Amino acid sequence: MWLNTTWFVLYVVIITGYVILDGFDLGVGMLSPVLAKDDREHRILLNSIGPIWDGNEVWLVLAGGALFAAFPFVYASLFSGFYTAMMLVLLVLILRTVAIEFRSKRESPRWRTTWDRFFFGSSLGITLLLGVALGNVVRGVELDSNGNIAVDLLDLLNPYALLVGVTGVVMLCLHGAFFLTQKTEGDLLERVKRLIPILGATFFVLGTATVVSTLTLDVEVVDNFRDRPWTIMFPVLALASTLIAWRLVENRAYLSGFIASAVTIASLMASVAAGLYPTMLPSSIDTANNL
């Protein structure tokens, strides 16, 4: 059991590492049409993540490999049951890569605008799809005793999972904004700083709605939260670190603000993990089928 628990914790750390590190890349992509007013500013935003964005995606590869090595039954059920969704994730990952690499191949404004739109759309698509996947894992999937998942893409796009996905979109936009405070200056920096309180307030509203919606679900995760009152410290820490991050940015402590934003994400991921443990993939049919 200790080996299972060790790998469970390591897997949560890997997923958290991906969300924190590739999360600010995705946030920059989703914020680009809001913040950038011309080609030069689009280039500044791309340059801010240029040296590191592809390295950050390696965490997602590591997550898949770790799941295959440590929990092969979960890997088999999850990747086969969510096959269509996983193919869409791969598609938008490829589109984001192509958009970043192809944008500067031609000077044409139309060419660059097209790839800027792909950069935005693919960043939004990745974030939303992964958030929807997390929402469905928390909610539980139709997992039978043989480890088969009977679900299609429309079933995955249920209201609760979409709420988790939209909350994730706003969270990573906020995280990306905190990252950009270190990489921008002048008018662009001021625009980023003005956007942070708006994103923070939206994140608080959506996060609260997600917590309330989770507590109304008739799932094992909710029972675990009630049986483990200490788990309340994670969302409280997430709220506190978000407020601290905003204050740090106001005081021009940009790196510290970004670190506080990373603590917010880590706290929320720890909260989900604490609610799920020891289950990695819950069944909505029968808890005896949980993996």
C-alpha cells in the first residue's frame, strides 16, 4: 500500500508541475488577443514563453508515462474511455506548436493574424479539454467491473465538467497574467496589471460555484471531504495565496507574485487529490468498480 500511495503522490506532483509550468504558457496564449494591440506586442508575448514552452509540455508526456508504469489499469481505462477527447487534446497541442513555429515564417499581416488566432484557440482548447477531463474524473465515469468506460464526447461535456473547465480557463489566464508581469513593461505591463483584479474576481466567483456544485454531487469524493475536515486548508490556502499574489504585484514584487500564483494551483490540485485518495478513477455505476 505504501508503494501505491507513494506513486499516487508522485503522480499528483507531476500533474501539478504540468499545470503550473505549461499553465502560464496556456494563459499567455489565451490572453494574447486581449492584451496585444499590434504585431510587436504579439511578438513580445510569444517571446516571453519562447525558450521554455516546449520544455514545459514534457510534463504532460511524463504524466502519461508515469500513469502507464504505475497504474496500468487506470491508464488503459482512462485513455480508451476518453479516446475521442484525448485525440482532440493531441490535435490542439499540435496546432499550438504549429502556430508558434509558423507565425514568423512570413511577414504578411494576414498570415501572422491567422496563426495568432490558432495560438489563442489551441491554448483555450487544451485548457478547456483538460479541465473537462478533471471534472469528469471528480464526478465519476461509467466504469464497469471490467474497467470499460461507456461514454461519448457529448456525455463528457456535462454542466459540471464544463464548469470545472471554464474555471480552469480563468485560473490559467490569471496565472499567465502573473507570469507576464515579469516579462513586460510600459503600457503592456499596465494592461496586464489592470486585468489581474478582474481575472481574480472572476476566478473567485467561478471557484466558489465549482466548490458548491461539487458538494451537491452524490459522489464518493464529497464523502471523503466530509470525513477529512483537514482538507479545508487547501482551498483556504488557495484563496489566501491568490490575494497575496495580487498584493505582491501591486507592490512590484512580480516574481513573488508568480510564485504565490503557483501555490494557488498546487493547493487546488492537492485538494482534488485529497478528496479522491485512494481512488484514481471513480465509477459512477458502482464504487466497487473504482480503480
